Amino acid sequence: MIRPMENRDKAAVMTLIEATDFFHSHEVLVAEELVDVYLNDPVQTDYRVIVVEDDRGAVAGYLTFGPTAMAVGVYDLYWMAVDPKAQGQGFGRKLVEWLEDFVKAEGGRLIIIETSSTPKYDPTRRFYLGLKYTEVARIPDYYQDGDDRVIYTKRLA
């Protein structure tokens, strides 16, 4: 089941973010900051957070997204993580497909995703390509020397 994140989910979400071992400590803090904005400021519309539950009702993954400022019908997928114990079971795909359906229902036309070029992120980049996202830009040495910012998009029908 995919549903909006609730306060009771925060500990599980933060635990799975850290368990992935993909994010530096400063990135974990930013992910938590966006979760807190979403949970603590119900009138804001910049960030939305959803979770996917496994068949036992435990949080197996989460996704943070929002409309892109000053762009019509464009949404950013900011953060996504799936518990390492649940990876390979389709939870990430379900989250992204849910996002695509949501954006279409809102009249959106484009989703943007950014990620790292390091070898650690090879599976992540293959995942997005497998979901028919297209690499549209690469900014060399963006995150640090040798770590490009890779930008993917998907135009929705």
C-alpha cells in the first residue's frame, strides 16, 4: 500500500535511509529536513512524502517529491529510498509509478530526477533508465571532483 507519510513513520523512514548506506550524513540531514517540513507544516505545498508498506504493514520505502518552482506541470523527485531488506521486490517501481500517476492526475507533464554518477549509483541509474527515464544532462564534478550530477526526465502523456 502506498499512502502519505505520517508522523508515526518518521523513525522507520530515517532508519531505512541510513540503512541503504547511499547517503552521506549531511544528505541524511537534508532528507530529514524535508520530511519535517512535510510533517510539521501542513499548509506548505513544496514537499510531499509518501511511503510504501510491505505485506506486513511495515514501511518498506519512501519518496519525497514536489512541484518545480516557476515551471508549469513539472515535478521533482527529490528523495527515494527502499529498505535494503526489501530491495528487489518492486517497491521502488511502485513508488515511481504512483508518482507518475499522481503527476498525470494533477495535469503535470514532466518529472525530473537527479542522482550521482559514481559507481555506487550504477544500479540507481539503471533503475531509472528501466522505467523509461532519459538522461538529459550531466554536470561534471557537481557534487565533488569525479562525481557528476546526472539529470533524468520523463515526459508524461
